Amino acid sequence: KPKLKKPSLYKVVIFNDDYTPMEFVVVLLKQIFSMNYDAATRVMLKVHTEGKAVCAVYVRDIAETKAQQVSQFARDNDHPLKCEIEPVQD
């Protein structure tokens, strides 16, 4: 009987910039990642103080979709917010 391997996980990471308003990042986190206000504010402050933060961890397809949604939402609102996915190290 073949053993099934768990799928690899990927972190969705957003990066700080000098142009995107903090309030916009909170709205984005609430809307795309279904965070409550307090969780979204904590992640936003981590991005602001440390330069980047993990928003969530998903399998690759979902992580790529979420990162794409973040980039599209930022572009639609004329913000240069950068979002990438990174593999989770086992």
C-alpha cells in the first residue's frame, strides 16, 4: 500500500513599503485572509516594524491564489504592496 505524503506548505508573506497606508493593509488582511481586526492589526504592525510578515500558510495552489489576490487588490487601489510565497521548511 503506497504511503501518501502530505503536501508541501507555503507561507504567504507581505513586505513593507513606504507608500501603502497601514489602514489599507488591515482592510486587505481582513478581506482576503478573513482576519479579525485585532489579528490584522498585529500582522500589519509586524510588517511595519520588521519589514515583512507571514499572513497565512497554505498548500501551494491556495498560497499562490492568495498572493495573487493581494497583489491585484493592491494594484486596483494604486498601492505598490509586494506579496510573495515562500516554502515552509520542515
